[in-house]
Amino acid sequence: MSNSLEAQSAKQIKLGALISYLTLAFDFVTGLVYTPWMVQQIGDANYGLYTLSITLISMFMLDFGMSAAVSRFTSNYRTAGDQQGINNFLGLIYKIYTLISAVISVILIVVYFNIGQIYVKLTPSELSSLKVVFVVSGLSTVLCFPFVTLNGILVAHERFMALRLADLFNKVASVLLIVVALCFGMGLFALVAVHAAMNLVTVGIKFIIVKRKTAVKVNFSYFSKPLLKEITGFSVWTTVKSIAQRFIFTAMPTVLGIVSGSASIAMFSFASTLEGYVYKFSEAINGMFMPKISRATLGKETGEAVLPLMIKVGRIVLTVIGIITIGFVTLGQRFISLWLGESYSVVYYCTVLLIFPGIFYVPQQIANTVVVVLNRVKSQGIVFVITAVVNVILSFVFGYFWGAIGCSLSICIAYLIRTALMNRVFKKELNINVLAFFRDCHGKMLPGLLLTLLCGCLISRYVVVLSGWLTLLVQVVCLTICYVVIMWLIVWNKSEKSLIRSFLKGIK
């Protein structure tokens, strides 16, 4: 039974990861093609109002660590075979979410009646449109908010394929419906209505999946002070971590506005957007291993239980982030030049600094998941606060002298410090042999990565065809082929080669 469960888990993770990468590829293409077209159709001013509304609402939409709590507690209850514990826990969680939704609703109502005082530079017509967009988006967000729990339930029950397909359906259907609406002359309000409707439809789909594919029956009458205290203790530090993590990038435009100027803000904005894509690709499978880790750590020494899985997943993640990082380091200047123009070369150096620390931190996502499973989030929260403080201090100094590059350098240093401090947590509190991880993951993959880097430099210099974008495409294909050949011959082990074959043949 155990072997069957693990086989099913592995299959779900593979399918979930594959769909996640398809979703990210769709996001990237829509970002390059669909978004500029959509902005052209509705106009810069209307798009600005839409973005302003979404940004304003998102400022108040913190779930205070509840979504992470759902995944963590449900996974642990499920590992222990306690279905009633899951039902009771979810009953308490829905009470908490309802309270948070009520508070957020009051805040949004207050904001609505003061929009004119907040955005004094908007015209009466723009304020009127903003209010409509704000109401529709806010109502949709508040209604969907308590059902964030559905994601955690599906993760805990390892229904990754269904979860990722639902999210992909949301994105694809939204884009197709908006394209149709805009082609028929509908404007900003159609855009907002489609997004709101699709979010509600997606919640309905996930609800049906949970009802049909899990044994969850929420006990809405349940209440427990000890469990509430445990959830609160977990969620407080998860919230601290989330706020500190957001602060890293959200504070930079303000810092640059103080010490540098608008040009630097624009440069950093482009670089942070690219970093976001890299981060999403690197973390596509993040969170999927929580149920597996809950089973692995049950009654066992944590370090011994998770190190093999940590190395296995770390090598897969490093394979992904390795080619992305090397590709950008060697070919990124051409991409930036073609995408933004020669005058934006600073964006290249900023992006390199922002994505570099991920080579060391992102492959350790299994250890970060263990931190959540075993409720060591307080230590994690403290590390993230230290990271944010170091980043702000350095960004004022470096930003003053070097603008956007300086702020990117401050984030790079802060992230490397974060990695070092988190490795101390992994070693001291989880008893994970960090040196063994880096030896078997980064150490054994380093020759292949360095050889690919050399190939990338040669390809960038000597592989040139007539068109600029065509040259970049040919270079990317050549580098990818070199990378796969090098990794296949000198780096990947039998298990990793088998994984590649399974994706090429299709998962049966």
C-alpha cells in the first residue's frame, strides 16, 4: 500500500510540475504578446486604473499564513490517518477566514468612500471608472478569499494535476474571453468582469474536485482554543516571513526614488520582472512535497529522512535554474537589447545580480518545506526579517552610488546572507547535513554547469545569423542542446535520465 501511495504521489508531482511549466510558459507568452495588445485596446489610462485597483486591493489581501497552515496541518493529520482531525481543523480555519474576510471588507468599504481623497490627481471620469473596477474586483476577491483553503486541501491530498489544471484553465479562459470581448469593442469593464467571473468559476471547479476526490467533510461547529493557539503561533511567523519577503522588492522603488531617480526605478522594475519569471520557473514544484515529507519525517530523525529527497529534488531544480541562469548570463544582453533597446543595458546587470543567489537557495526548497512541516517558521521568519533589514540598509548606500545596479547588489548580498542563515537553521534545528547536500547537488553538477557556461560564451560570440531575434532563437536552441548533451554525458544519474525519458515518452 505504501509503495502504491508513493508511486501515485510521484506521478502526481510529475504531472503537476509539467502543468506548472506549461502555465509559466503561457504566462511568459501572454506577457510578451497579449498584455501589450490588451493595453493598446483599452488604452494606457484604463490599464493604469485597472492596475491601480488590483494593487490597492492586494495591499490588504494578506491571508496571515492561513494557506500555509492548511497545507501543513492537513498533511500532518492525513499522515496520521486522522480524517476527523482534518474536518475539525478546516471548520476552525473557515471561521478564521470568515473573520479575516469581514475585516478586509470593512477596510475596502472605507477605502472606496475615500478614493477621491486618496487619488486627488485623477479626473472625475477616471475616479468614476476606478470605483466601478474597485467594487467588482474587490467583491470577487473577498468572495474567493475564504476558498484559498481549497488549494491547501488539494496539496495535502496530492491532487497536484487537478489543482494546476484548474489554475491553467483560469488563465487560458480569461485571456480567450478577454480577447473576444475586446475584439467586439468592449473595454475596461469587460476585462474586470471576465477576471472576476473566471476566479469564481475556478473556485467552483476546485470545490467540486475536493468534494469528489477527497473525504473532507468540514465540521463548521468545531472550536478548540489549543488548536487556535497552535494555528496562531504558526501563522504569525509565516505572516512575518511573507511581509519581510514582499518588502525586499516593494521597498526598492521608494529607495531609488529617494537616492537615485525615476530612470533607475524603471531599470529596476524591468529587472525585477525578469527575476520573477526565473523564480517562478525554479519554484514550479515548490510545496508539492509537503505530504511526502510529512510521511518521511513521521517518527524518524529528520535529517536522515529528508536528505536523500532533498538531494534528488535539489539536483532537478538546479538543472532547471542552471540553464536559465547560464542562458541569461551568456545571452541576456542580446535579449535586453532586442526587447528594450541598447539604452537599457543596465537591466542585464541588475537581473544577473538578482537571479544569482537563487542558484544556492532555490534547490533547497525541500528543507524549507520541512521547516513548515515541523513548525520551525519562527526561525525562518527571523531570518527573513534580518534579510529585509540588511537589504534596506545596503540599498540606501549602494543605490546612492550606483542606482538600480546598487539596489540589485544589495538584494544579492542580502539573499546570500539569507541562504547562509537558513543553512544554519537546517543544520542546527533540522539536523540536515548541509555540506553533504551541497557536495552531492552543486558539487557534482558544477563541472557540467561550467562547461555549459563556456559553450554559452562561445555561442554568444560566434553563432550569428541575419535577424536579431532569429539569432537569439538559434543561440538559445544551440545552448539548450549543448546543455542537455553535457548533462547527459557527465552529470545526470540513472534516475534523472529515467525522469527525462518519462517526460519525452509521456507519463503513462
